[in-house]
Amino acid sequence: MQRLQAFKYELIPNGEQVRKMRQFAGMARFVFNRGLALQKERYAAGEKKLGYAALCKELTGWRGAHLIVVPPHHTSRTCPECGHVAAENRPSQARFACVECGYKANADHVAAINVLRAGHARLACEVSGAVRPPAAGTHRSDSGAAQRCA
């Protein structure tokens, strides 16, 4: 017969940690309520419900920030060193190893690099007024300043 054993842990945060947790919970509640109010206003006006990306853009714009939506396609399969895209570059969920140049890193870190490059490419095109294809900026060559946006 197998015996199951459980462990009990109690977190005892200090005063500063308690303050930060309450502050975070308050901010999350405020943003949630703001998003809910936006959806209710749209519903009352007979408009269509906002999707996730549109709601994020609306909420960041309300605070004076700027949201750049970047498509995630191939961001964790693209090598940030040579730009090679292949499913084989991901031998596991957590690891990235480029079959072309041999670059190795954490897969999430590689995806973050590629998303950042794509965001920079999109921002440069928005500022210049040019138009890029949806996957712009996911390759290393796309992040160069000499590249045209069209």
C-alpha cells in the first residue's frame, strides 16, 4: 500500500513584501475593472466586443503607453545569430540549438530576442510611415537600420 504524504508551508512575508503584494493586487483589480468597463461601454453602444490584442492596445493607450503587436510565428524557431528558421532548432521545449550555425540558448530567451527585434522593426516602420509584412523583424537581417520597410 502506498502512503501519501503532504507538506504544509506557510509564507510569512515582511511588511515591505505585504505592501508590494497588496499594491500589485490593487493594480490588477483596477486594470481588470477598467477593461470590463470598456467592454460594457462597447456592449451598451451596440459595438463589437474587443479582442485580447485590441483590449491590450486600448488599456496601454489609456495610460499613455504604446503597444506594438508582434506575431509570435517562428519566434522560438528562428536563430538570432544566423536567422535560420527550422523546427529542428527546438530539440526540446526549453532548449534552442540552431542546426545551421550551432548557436545554443534557452528557447524562451531566443523567442524574447526575436520578439524584441520584430517590435523594433515594426516601431521603425510606424515612425517612418512605411508598411511591412506581418512577420517583419523576426529575422536578423530584418533588424538592420538600412533595410527598407516596404
